[in-house]
Amino acid sequence: PYNEKAKYVCVLRNPKDVCTSYYYFVLEILGVQPERAAFDTFFEEFINGNVYFGDYFDYIRALWQHKDNPNVFITSYEQMKHDIATVIRQLARFLSIELDDE
């Protein structure tokens, strides 16, 4: 639940990558081989929010309502891959941590 006194650091990822990673994660937990579980079926369940831990898109919608709050920092995996140094500086500033160039 949201609390004004907390600081939130949220890392988003391309939904295509989330779905694929999640598919293999669930197979590993259940001990199922990929050739025995159709990705197409999992994809439909993922898109419709019928997977463990709930609907990814509901999570994103709920998070996005707070995107402009001063205690919420949102970045993406893709941003970190593209320019990790900038993301680290932004995160440090958000957390009130002083950094030097080293």
C-alpha cells in the first residue's frame, strides 16, 4: 500500500520480456519442461491477468497513478541497459545520496 512517508523505487520492463521471463520462472517452479507447456496459452493468461501474483498491467496502472509523486522513482530495465550511470545519478539524487565521479 502507498504511504507518503516511504520512498518507492520501481523498475519497469518491457511487457514482452516480463511475460517471457515469467513463463520460464513458472515452469522452473513447477518443474515443467518448456516443450510440455505451450507459451501461447501462458501468453493469453498473462495478457488477461490470470497468472500468479496478479495482473501485470493492473500493477503498472496502479503505479502510474503515483508517477509524479516526489517519493516515487520510476525507471526501466531498458533505461538502465542504455545508460546506467545516469540512472544511478538520478536514483542517488532521489535517495539523497551524494556521489562523486568515482
